[in-house]
Amino acid sequence: MSDEPGETTSYWCEWAWVGGPEAAPGVQVDVADGRISRVRTGVSSAPPAARVRFGLTLPGFANGHSHAFHRAVRGLGHQASGSFWTWRDSMYEVADALDPDRLHRLARATFGEMVLAGYTSVGEFHYLHHGHGGVPYADANAMGDALVAAAAEAGIRITLLDVCYLRGGTDRELETSQRRFSDGSVDGWIARASERRTADHLRLGAAVHSVRACSPSEISEVARWAGSHELPLHAHVSEQPAENEQSLAAFGRTPTQVLRDSGALGPHFTAVHATHLTADDIDLLGSSGAAVCLCPTTERDLADGIGPAARLAGAGVSLAVGSDSQAVIDALEEVRAVELDERLASGRRGAFNATDLARTLTADGHAVLGWHDAGRLAEGARADLVTVSFESVRLAGAHTGHLLEVALFGATAADVTEVTIDGVDLVVDGRHQSLDVPRELAESLRESWS
Ligand SMILES: [Zn+2]
């Protein structure tokens, strides 16, 4: 599917979002060597040999926070009552059965599903590092390498957020099921993470699992190392009230304050979830230039709560979204929930319009993963094109003056029909061109339950 080096391929988009409040008609996007070389608006008909994209074409979507293997528990555990903590037990059971080969197959299928939904980059928050009992594999990065290979085969770029996870709680050692996550010390984590290989579709990132899993001094060491290598740094922050209570009891400070005092906050930092924040936490995130990655479909699934998205945006915090537990892999459903949940919480509509949501899903999402050259239909940007068709029963008859709004608030992953990543046409007419994603999901999920 890839084109010869230096050759220009033209795409003619019936409609495209090139920034601004609404879609533009007749947009020609020229692509060479995986980059956009020119964008022309007002091109009323497709030039000869152009690849035609009917519907609305958007820049690539970014999945800011993912645990690929959680895909295996989608739809399970809804019969019984419970909470995040009971869900976590079933997720740990799946994790226990994974080795590098199984993880590779499960992640490839899951990343394939993401590509079909229009995601062109994924931030994989990776903590399942070692074998049973915490015994390292012969190649200590075998599990991370499995994820990187899976992403390459699915055609998605990956930011591997290598997680430092050393404790079972602020006052607890690791549970048996958590030993696989730990490198024993920050030095052990740095030694392993430093050995990572590089690849064109890969960016490295660092992560602190949470203030439950690393002490304040350990967070300082991780932040220092990430800063010295200019890596994006992510952490789960205040997903649960219990996390705040443990942090206050152990450190006398909220998780955000602990992260600030440990030197973690700043423009390279992304707080994942940020659901239960104080006003001071919001100010700290805003004034530091940090971003927040909301995961609304997971947060509702796990009964986490609704994060203060509008107040964060008002404090100058840039927002991204992530599919996290894979309860849903639908970028459009994920991002519109930022506004729709805000409506439920506030009783008001309109904190975020379609343009705000489109920016969250594209350029701002890519920025938290370190792909600053992706997420725009603009000259020089990576050639990611995601087309939403208006031919389904959901969208037929869409008002052509409001296509961006209709797509953001009415379309689903099933309406994404064409996806190009770095100039490669990976999804054509709703089908992944190199993977049979439904079959791979069926096989890898069956395997993960056996
Ligand atoms: Zn997570």
C-alpha cells in the first residue's frame, strides 16, 4: 500500500476539517514520503488520479491512554455489583495468563480495532514487564517489545509509556499478582527502560503508575530521568477517592501536590483521569503547563466519577482522551463524552464545542504522546487522514453546514471508513488492509481466557 519514495499522492476530500469552526468543501491533500506536502481548499472536483474520500476527512485521532490487554475483560463482570477495585481483580487474572507471545497477539488485534476507529497513535501505559513472580524474561523488555511489534503490524504509531510500579499501596508491599509489574527500584526500572530499541513508529515515554505505586522520592527520580531524556511523563492521578485518601493519610498532600513537590508537573506531564481534584490541584496543573488525559468511557464503566473537564480547560489545561480499559474503542464516543458528561454534571450544555473536541482528539492528543508533528491537516504534518462517511442510517441526510458537529456528536467508530497513517492507506471501505481484525480478536480473546 505504501508509495514510492518522493512520489506525490493526491487525496481529494469531499469535505475536510482544516481547523476553524466547520468543515471545508473540496479539499485536496497532497502527500509525499508520509507527510502532507500541500493542502488546497476550494477544489470543486477530484483531479485525475486523486484518491477520492467521500464524507468528512479529519486529521488522525490520538489514543492518549491505553492498556491493550484490558480488551480481554470487555463486557465481563457486569452481572455483579462492585467497584473499580473488584474490576481490577478480574483484570489481574487476565494479566496473569499473558506471556510475550499472547500479549503480542492480543495487542495486535486490539491495536487493529483502534486503527479501524481512526486512532493513528496510541499511548500504551505499559506495566506488565516481567514473568510470573516478577522473574525477568531472558530479554527483560520482551513484553514491551511485543507491544511495539503489535503496533507495527497493526499500522499504528505507539508511544510506549514505560511504567515504574514499585509498591502495592502507600503503606503496602506488592501483592503476588503485582510482582510482574516491578523492577525492584527506580534504578532497576531505568536500567531496563534504557535498553529499549528504537523504531520509526515508536516514541518512548515514562510513567509513574500512581502515587500508590511509587513514593515521593521515587517519583522525583523518575521525573528527573524522564526530564533529562525529554520524554513525555504520564501518571494515573486521582482516579479514585480512595487514592486521594491514601495520599492524604501517608503524605498529608493530594496526589497532584505530591507530584508537584516531586518535580513531575510541567509541560511534559500528563495526568491521566484527574477525576477527583481540588481547586488547588486544578490550578497546579494549569499553571505548570501540564495536560490531562480523560478516559470517559472507562470512568463511567468503572463508576469512577466525572472529571472537572471544563474547569481544567478554564485553567489552561490541554485535554486529551484515551480508551484506557478498552470498555469501548470508539474515538468519537470517547471525545464527545467530555462534553456530554460535563452536561450531566453541570446541568448546562456547550462547555466544549465540536472544534474543541476535534482538537482534543487530534493535535492536543498527539502532543501528550510526543507526536507534535501529527494531528493536523497542514503542510509538513504527518499524513494521517481519517474519513467519516455520512452514508449510514446514523448520519444519512446530515446538514452540510454542520458536518463537523454531526460527526463529533453523531458518528461512531463504524462510520470511520478510510484511515491513512503516515501516508499508508490502512483502512479502505471500513476494512483493515493487512489484518483480519475480528478474527484476530476472536482468537486472541479465546486464548486469553483459556
Ligand atoms: Zn490506566
